[in-house]
Amino acid sequence: MPTLGLEDHVVDEATLSRTIDRFRTQRILLPTFAELADPTGIPGPILGALAGVSPDELDPRNLFRVHWYNDSRRTGLVTVPEHVVLPAALTGVECPIVVVFGDRFPMVGCHKVLASYGCLAPRVVTGQFDPTVHRAVWPSTGNYCRGGVAISRIMACHGVAILPEGMSRERFAWLEQAVTDPSDVIATPGTESNVKEIYDKANELSLDQANVVFNQFAEFGNHLVHYLCTGRALGRVFEHLQQQRPALRLAAFVSASGSAGTLGAGDHLKEVYGSKIAAVEALECPTMLRNGFGEHNIQGIGDKHIPLIHNVYNTDLVCDVSDRATDQLSVLLSSSVGLAYLADRCRVPEETLAAFPSLGLSSICNVLASIKTAKYLGLGPDDMVVTVATDGASLYASERERITERDFSDGFDERTAASVAGRWLFGSDTDNMLETTLEDRARIFNLGYYTWVEQQGVSIPDFVARRSGSFWTGLRPKLAAWDQLICEFNARSKVADDL
């Protein structure tokens, strides 16, 4: 698979040398993936150099904050990734549901910046990407392209964002401030569900050899960085909670599919802790569940196809969530009336309410899917479900305005809050779920053929190879190989010598 980010050796020494010169001039030092998985391994002088850098600044030093261990201010380190344990008063299930916060990541306030680094860094240190010549093209439904532009900027590269025109205004506002030229933000027709239109534009741009497309749905660096960094971070949270409750077991990991990158963390959690993996999608576009299609507003979930980097045969459950639920709950969880109702009538603790600003639309989707999964599996107080909050509520203020006007034109009062909570939280059921058999997994896997072989030109042998578990385990050594190349790259740039 020569175009999918799998090279683990120097491909072009001349390109590599030019890139090292560029990074030396721009004072850019690259973190290893091991350091991002465990930031305690980051050298003290580097952490010291971070002290005066704002986490929102497009500064190369913020590369060393692209991990799960930032504190709530995103300037200091914590020993356990920040999270909330949702109580039964909110979820209606005895099983603790743990949500780990993605808005602690720097620059873009979401964990997609980790995926972007996981795709670009290997191309840089193998001499495949030349920042003096190439443009990094980031096709996305919103957050990945923001992460890509941020990583491009701080790695002295030219980044180009592609995203649907119907995504939240906040995404476009951030991009307009971050790119070097307005033409570097390309809006494609449609909304969250229109992924093929993004691919079409990326393929058009790829005809120019100066453009290098980093397709998150097909870049295995996306899978691997989440396998290592996100998987270990979630495992650290579980082990921390297990110390307090020794009988606790990690029963399931739940994540919306999107690019399927985050689902790579589930591979780690299943291998180490034996947890099940639940892949989530929008009910309005039930691709995995029913070979279906449609449009929805759970921004952060791409659909109508199966990502190439989805390890389908390792997926235990499929869970569909309605965008009407995530839309209306986003209003409930952000309004003063909704918060008062949950506090006074439902007895939801203050520390839980304080976590709601960290829950964007896809994060709420993950919470609802976790509740459904706990109910479906019959989980109890000694079982734990873990999921992630990809981004925070601040990205969706404009969406909440639109939703309020559409659904609550007569106002959002306590009765409305009770109705929304009762219907979508406490009334959550196990409908529209699938516990996958071997036949189900084969069906879902085969759906990918039409996107990747017929449309995107992946060879049949490369496509079919992904059926085998050995294919996925065979990818893991690339992380160590890339780290070795990163160390060699930094040694040649000599940037660390001046810290």
C-alpha cells in the first residue's frame, strides 16, 4: 500500500536533507510516538521550553502537548488523563461510563490533532514529504482538517483544508484565522454525510504532484497513533479507577466510527484488558447496521462507507444513535434551564455538570452509545465502559442556535428539559444495535470494496489482506521504526542541542 503512510524507511534522502535543513532553521523538534503515549518520557528541557507557550499558539513546541495528559488549562501535565465518571443519575445504568476529554489537546481543542501528527510525521522523517515543495491536503468532515492545518503550520508546511460547506461556523472561523491564504480552505457540497465529495476534491488536487493528500480514512498512521497513544491513555484511566475498585473490569470501549482511527484504541484495550469494541454510527445513515445511507448532523462522524483503516473483524458491536438525540441533548446540556433540571430534579452531581462543556455532538453520541451498550450487555456496577469526548461544546454554539430555533421555537423550559432528558437519556433502549457474527463482519468488511477498490484504486490483494488479524498486528513494529527515524531526524537537525 505505497500511498497509505506505511513506509518505515528513508525513501528519498535528498528530500529528507532539505526537510532537516528547514526544521533546523525553524527550530522544530519532533516528539516520538512513545513520548506522546507517555509524556513523562519527554526531556525536562523540552518541558521547560513549553512553560511560556500558550496551548492555542501555533508554535512548534506545542507538538509536545499533542497527547492525552494535559491538564484542564492545557499547560501542565497530569498523571491520569482527565475524565468524568458519569453516574447512574444521568445514565440510568449502574455500570460506570467513563468519558475521557479530547478538548485538552492543544491548538484545536480536540484529539484529531494527534491523528494529524500520526499521519504527517512518518512522511516527513521518511523523506516522502518536502515542506519546501509540497502542500499537505487534509480531507475531513471538520476536526481532522483543523488538526492538519495546525500541525502543518507548526511543522513549517503548507496545509490545505477540505471540509463540507454545511459544517459548523466555528470550524470555518478557526480555519480562516489559521491558514496562510483563504484559498487553503475548500468547502465541498453537502454536510457531514457527504464524504465522497471530499474524496473527489482530494483526488482532483492530487493530480498536482505538489499536493500530498493525507486521507484520514485510509492513512494507517491514524490507526496506529490511536492504537498506541489513545489505547494506553484509556488503559491508564481504567487502571487508575481499578485501584479504587479492584473488582472493576473494562467491559467495553465505545467510539463513533468517523475515520475509524479512534477505534484503533479498541484493539489495544481488547488485547490488554479483554474489552469488547462497539463501533457507533448515526441512525439516519445506518451503513454498518443495514447497508444504509442518509444524512445526519452528528458532526465528527463520516459515513456512507467503511474506512480502510477500520479493523472490521475485531468489532463486536454496532450501535446506531439518532442525530435528533444528540442535537436536542446538546441544548439540554448547555442551557441554564437544562442544567438546573438535571441538578435539582435528577440529582446529577455538580462535578458531572461541570464536564458538559467538554461534550460536543459526537461526544454526546458516544455517551448515548455507551449507555445503550451497557444495557445491551447487561453490565453492572463492577463493569466499566470507556469512551472519548472528541471535542467540546464550544464548536457548536451556532448549531445549538439552529437546533433551538428548529425544535424549541416556543422556548426551552423545565418541561421541555424533562421531555428531552426522558426521551433521549433515561428512555435510551437497545434498539438499532447489532452484536456482530462472523457473517455480519464479512458483510461490513465487503462494503468497503466499493469505496476503496472501485472508487479509490486500492488493489484487491491490499484490500483483502485487512481481513487477517495478522495484518493489523504486523503494523505495530512500524511505530518503533518511526520513532527511530524521528530520533535520527532530530539528531541531524540539532535543534535539541540549544535547549
